[in-house]
Amino acid sequence: MLTRTFFTVLLALATACSGLATSRDPGVEDQGVALGIAREVFIDTSRPTKASPPFTGSPDRRLDTWIWYPADVAAANGPVADAPFAQGGPWPLIIYSHGTYGRPDNATHICEYLASRGYVVAAPAFPLTSSVSHTKLSAADVSDAGNQPRDVSFLIDSLLAHPRFGPAIDAEHIGATGISLGGITTYFASFGYPTLDPRIVASAPIAPGDPVYAALGFGLGFGGTVPAPVNVPVLLLVGDADVFSAATGRLGAAYARLWPPKYMVEIRNAPHVWFGDRDHVPPENRNPDCLWFEENTGMQPPLCEERRELIEPALQKTIVRYALGAFFDAYLKGDADALGRIGSIDETFDDVTLHREIAKD
């Protein structure tokens, strides 16, 4: 039996990553849209932040948020800070949730790519699980994760009411995604009761393990939350070499629980840490999840006894971007061609097994 401490460390595999990978694969190039980036602070005065030493607690919840968006000013070295919005909006909104002790920019390859396709992408630093939060914790307090779906809802409220961002957002087309603990947050913001936000009309949890198993068994603060019978379109992105998922139940358990339309893109030989920006390749076919474990805990989970050739990290990221772009274009923009792309992703990439179930009329 895994201890809670062991599971907490597993969740931390989604810690801030570095090394942006790019690809020239067909279908995943950006759309030639210049990008802007902004940072905003949103404070929810209706809910407190609990004490978690050395943080003494607060009567409110503060979300330091990064926002990527289409802009009318381009720069060779990346998004332009506070650039004017491009013409052509309003655009769908996507909320990105980071993993344990992560940060809003630990998956820039995803956030920038989606913004380049004509989305506003907002990524908060959750108060007690981010390494860059104002609370300055030395490690994440994952017992606060149960409050994060409501943080997602508050962020949506705040962006829609914002004098600058509100007019640029299509309030009828809002999606959510996130990695690891951020995938669990996304799951419960979309499919949990009473935590779901009905404004989320397309959801794409990445490497979330089995969120229900994790919430029930490992003290994430989701007491009283149950799965809701809603048919929000969902894309699950998972890897069969993911140490995190191996610790949180059967691969595919979350998919089986959800209602159609639903897709699960299973990337063969894909570990956990390469879903974000990290791209370090250990020698001798070692799983980078296991290397992280050895360096940070001195432990080796059972899955680490296996050595096998893994997917190239750049290819794993390419598949992730392709899948997210096609899924959100299909269900937030009504793009029929994109629906075909997500439905045939296993024909586009040899490293993918696609599971899908489409609701019948």
C-alpha cells in the first residue's frame, strides 16, 4: 500500500519544468498569430485560505495569474508583455491548472500553442500548491486541492468581468485543461458535484491518474465531492509509462467513469514529466519519473524496475499539442475538420492508442 507521503511526492512530478520543445510535424504548427502575455492578481474575498505553516492563513484567496492571448504585436523572442489584443475576437477561454508545487508557466509549450490558435489561456498560481504563490510554502499542501475547482470558477468570473479581458473572451465557449494535480483540478471543475462549473463546455485533463481514487484515498480535500452525470466533451491525455498514473489506479478508470462524447489519447512509452516543458532524457532507458524519485526521495516505485525505450520527449509534446488543438477547435469552435483530426489521431501518430465514445443522436 502506498503511503500518503509517497503519493504526495508522486503528485510533485508535475513540478515546474524547463526546456521548451518544438516540432515541425504537420498539423501542430501555430497559426501565425502574435502572442501577448499579461500577469494579473485576482483576490476572492468570499473564501479564506487556510493556514499552512509558515503561512498563517488569510481571509481571502489570491490567484496570481498568467494570461496568454492573440496580440497585434509580434516579437522574435516570444510573447509581448501587455501587448494590445489582435483583431478578430472574442476568443474562447481555456483555464490551465498546474501540478503539485508547479507554476503557471510549467507547460508553456501548451499555453503558447493554444493562444497561437486563437484562445485566451489563463493559468493561476494556486495559493497552497504552487512554488511561486504569494504564500511562499517550501512544499505544496495538497490537502487544499479541493478548493482549486472553485478557484477555477472564480478566475472565470474575474476574467469575464475584467474591463480589458472580458470583451476579448467568448463567454459561451470556455474550456479547461491541466497536468497531474492540475488534471485532477480540471476533472472536478468539470465533472464533480458540487464543484463543477457549468460554463466549462470542453475539458482536457492531462495525466490525472484516477482523480476519484486520488480524491477519496489521499487527503486532497475533496470530501463530499462526487462524480456528476454530465456529458461535457472530454479528452484524457495519458501515458502508459507514467509512474504517477500507476500509483493512482487502473489506466483508463477515469475514462470509463465519464459520459460521452469522450476521448482518451493513450501515448505509448510516455512518462509523466514530459507532458509539461521538461525534456531531460536519462541514460540507459531510465524513466525520467524514476530519476526524479531517486534524486528527491531515494525511493524507486515498482514501475521503475522496468527499463524500456521511451518516446522522444519532443514527439510526446507534439502529440499533446495536436490533440488539444484538435479537441478544443472541435468543441469550442465547432470545427468539423478538427473533429475528424481528433477522431483519427491514432492514424496520424503511430505512438497513440485512441479510445473514444461519441454520443448518439
